[in-house]
Amino acid sequence: SRPPLSSQGSQSIVVVLDGVPQEAGLELLHGFRVGDVEEVRRLNARDATTRFGTNMTAVAVVIVTKH
């Protein structure tokens, strides 16, 4: 089983919002309404690097909002 995502390790978690990595980290999630989110996925560092580039050295939480 995967460990839960926590704000204590927020430096090791990158939030990707609609395809764009965000600097705010997990704090960004506090402003979201559930109804605005279409999809949430977790990518390990290897998969995040493959998809978003070599600067992804951490777990990525990928959020796709409804347009």
C-alpha cells in the first residue's frame, strides 16, 4: 500500500495542474472545490520525469480540472 500524501513532505511532492507544474505544492489543493476537479492521479518520480521533464525528482499529483 502507498503511504498517504502529507504536507510534511510537500518538498517531495509536485502538484501539476492542467499539465503545468506548480510552485505552491500541496498548499494549492486547499483552494479546490471537489466539483471543479475532473481527475486526480499520482505519478511516481520516474513516470513524472518521463511525462514532465528531468526536473521532476518527486512524486507528482496530477490534477485535471473541468473546463
